[in-house]
Amino acid sequence: MVPTLTRRALGARYAATCGELAAEAKSECTLGACAVATAWVNGARCALVDPGGGLWLVVAVAMRNPFARVRARKPRPPTVCVDCRYVRERPSGIGVWVQVLVDQLPSLAPDLRFLFMKHPKGPERLSSASNVRECVVSQEANGPATMFWLPRIVDLDDVALYHNTFGLMPYSMPVPTVVTIADIMQIKHPSWAKGPELWGWVEVAFKRHGLQRALRHAARIVAVSEATRSEIASVDPEAAQRTRVALQGVSEDFHRMDGAEGKRLVEGARKRWAHGAPRYVLTVGQFSAYKNHETVVRAFGRAFAHDKDMHLVLVQRLGSGPRTLRPIARALGIDDRVHFIRDVPLVDLVALYNGAVALAHPSLYEGYGNPVIEALACGCPVVTSNRSSMPEVAAGAALLVDPESVEQVADALKRIATDPALASSLVSKGLARAAELGWESFARVHVDVYREVLFGAAGAPTA
């Protein structure tokens, strides 16, 4: 029996015998015991005969145009899928850098195409760039669907590279994966990372597993600080070899509020959020053990026990800070000067930085430490830890202390509050440091990593 000829079979058989793909079969027929077809191949009309057994042979060639130039089809640029689901209705640290990538990747890499995965609660449109398309993914970013079934819920057929922006390596990925990691707290310090009750341990175990998979299987890892890369090296030296560092920048929203309008905003925030305190120390961050807010309260009480004009304002996005810390403040006799606030609008947060005597950020562990650079950009002197990423971010523009020493934190706060020359010097150094950290370099590192994975170590297409 003569085998039935299809265009797909024609292309496959011709490729197998001649090493080239037949472009399109134009006719099919049978001649005796043979199947016959014609096709255009590289501008030539070819007659192909199958005498049986599926062996297609070119038996005649007639040029369509002897002077025609063979045109090679231009290859389509590769598509990078960037998971942007952290760009949501509420701001977050990860959401900030993902928004930067959304804003800058299309123009920094016009030769690449991008598929932005977005959350239904995010903006209706992330980007208007011509090399961007978007898809809505209703499943949560840090959830089981992403970990176990991402290739099933998102069409990755046209994707050459997937970028996970929140430290998780999905299963069964059909393409190489780049993972951006803020920290590996769930691996190194799981008790600091856990939420309340049993669910907290479930969440830690899930995120630890996602991080461990990223360290083992990601084609490249982007760490947001050298401190994070060092942490990675301490648990997986081979993964550290695949890790590149992209220091975060700081949003232009964080700036000095000068002039009459600036003074009006600062004074308004002082009245709304600091209870009109003449002077105040500021702390920003969720209430969690590693943020070390208990030390802040005790150090404030030690430094300013008798200074009734000085208050402490804690901006706590999450956690049960008041329930835990207010009894400590009451025991120290400073309860009426310690204020817990949340859901502060961005403009008021910037104003609070501008009006503060100092930022107290003696955190025990950070991947980066956004409050430090935000305060520096606003001209607010900073007291922060001498460990983890804080020295790297501050780069000599802050007073560094042992975060486990109440005495050192208290002494540093007291020095800034009582020494105008020191405070002024820290303001100048802080503004200069903030100016050094731009978001474009953060995005460029990611583009370089994409190219390294897509095109080889040189970071450019190979011949």
C-alpha cells in the first residue's frame, strides 16, 4: 500500500533524508507503486518520490527563478517570561523591584520580547512597550500552584526563559529559570521567618523548599546584596558560583522635603502620626523577631528616659507589636511617648523620615534593608546593625552598632540627638550614598543575566 503523504510527513521525511525541511507540499498523487509530491525547498521546485517504505528521494529540481535570491527567515527574538504578580494593590519590598523591572526591561533589552505575568489585583496594564505582552494569572505567586503546576496554568510554549522574582523554583519547568532572591532566612533562621501558630511553620517549610530548589536548579540566581550571596555560599557553594549581585536602588519618592511646601508636609505628618511630638525617633518595618523592635524600645527608654520632648514612632506594617511592646514601654515609664502606627500613605512616610531625629534600624538580619536607604535618601541620620547587609547598604553613611546591645543602640541615638555636627555629617553622607544607588544598574544586571543564560557566557547572541 502506498503511504498517504501529508505536508508534515513530507517535511519530516525530507529532513531525515536530505537534512533540510521541505517548505510546503504543493501536490500529491500516486504513480504506479510510488507516491509522488512536489514542494518548494529554498526557492526550488522539487519532485519527491517515495518508492515505498517511507524513503523520500529528490528526483528532479526545477528552479522557480534562476535569479531569485534565497531569503533566510529572520529568527524571532527570544521571549523572557517575568513573574510580576507581586505588583499588587498594596506595596511590598519585592513589589518595588518588580515594578522597576517592568518599567526598565523593555527599553534596556529592545531585542528581547517579554511576557509579564500579572495578578488580577494588579494594574490593568503593566507596560505599553511594543515588545511586551501580558497574561493574568489568578493563582497566588507564593503558592502551591506556582510551585507545582506553573507550566500547566501558564502557556510557556513561546518562552525561552522564565524569571521568578520572589525566590521560588517551580517544578517541571520546560525552560531555564532565573530566580531573584532577597534572603534565605527560611533556610538559615526559620524561627525568625515563621508566622503565628502551626500555619507559620507550614509557610516556612514551603518557602524553604522553594529556595532550596532555586539554589539547586536555577540556571542563574540574582541576589539583592553581597550579604545574601555570602549566605547562599554558606549553604551551597556551587549555587554561589551561579549567583550575580544586583544592589537595589531607592525610589525617587524618597527625597528631601525642602522649602515651604516641604515644611508643611513634614509638620502635617508630625501632627497626624507622631502626636505632634517636638522630636521623635523613627522605626519602620513589620513586627517580627529579627527586626529587633524590642531592643529599639529598650534603647529609646535608656537614651531618653528624662527627655519628655522625644518620642518613638514605630511604623509596623504587620504583626502584633503593640500587644508585645507596649507592656515593655509601660514598665520603662515611656508608654505615653511610644506610638504604633500602620497603613501610612507614602507621602506621609517620606515626611516622617524627613522630620525624624534618627532612624533606629538595629535589625538582626536583612537581605537588603529598605528603611536604611529610604532614610538616607530623605536626609535622616541612621543607626543600624553592624551585621548582615546593613553595612553594605549604608557604606559608611550610618552609625553601626551591635544590634543585640541595648547600650550601643541607646548611645548611638543619644549621640545623634545631642550632637548637631554629627547629625549634619550623617545627613550629607546619607544623601551622597543614596545618590550612588540607582535602579537602572539593578535592572541591567538582570538583562545581563538573561543574555548569559540565553546566549552564553558572553551575554550576546552567538554566531
